[in-house]
Amino acid sequence: MRGRFDGLEHVLPVRVYYEDTDFTGVVYHANYLKFFERGRTEFLRDIGVEHAALLDLPQPAAFAVTKLAVAFRRAARVDDLLEVRTVYRRITSARTGAHQRILKEDELIADAEVEIVCIGLDGRPCRPPAHLTTRLAPYMSPSAP
């Protein structure tokens, strides 16, 4: 599953499977969160940052979502081909923000504002590893689309 970049925005194609839907064939609301997670993960993977490698560092690091606001606009259905579009913005000592959208063709299905914190294995906030901020810096957007 590979994405691509459209400017600063990462685009990940996602197919809706039967397992993603309720009994009517409409995507169950919690599964949009999984699609958003895949978008953030593949963004990082495509710039050379993998979660497993972060855990292998001398000072292991991981991510935790601390805030998430989702607006559901339309329903996605089984067999739909969606795009998860992710833009990272701002990075402070331990936190970063992302704006994400799920589209079917040009139709907005859902969008989200996400706050993510870098944490150590003890669960406490920590500074992101230097190579992460270095790789992420060229893709940071001052504002989301």
C-alpha cells in the first residue's frame, strides 16, 4: 500500500471492504479513524520513518493521538475507492498537528483535525527524534487545505 505526494499533501488510496461496513454496506463510523491512521502511518513511511525503527532507538519513541475532531460529510460504501489525504502542520517540543480528509473522487466524505504527541515507552511526552523532525520539516504546511 503506497501513497504519493501531491505537493505537501500525502495521498493514500484505500478500498472499502465489506469488513469496513455495517449491515447496510455503509462504512461504520469508527473505521474512518482506521483510514486516518493508515494515512498518517503511510505518510511517515513514505518519508522514511517507520514506527518499528522508532522503537529500536536508544531512546525509543512512539505516537499517541491526544485530540481528534472528525466531521462526517457523506457516507462511503462497500467497494468505494477512497483517498486519505494527510497534511502535517506545526511541530512543537513534543506535539504535531495534522489535517486529514477522506475523499471519493472529489467528494468530501470526512475530515479531521488531529493532535499527536511523541511519547517515550513510559507514556510521557518527549521530543521527537531528530531524524523524524528533519524528514518531516520539508512537508510541514503552515495551514491545511
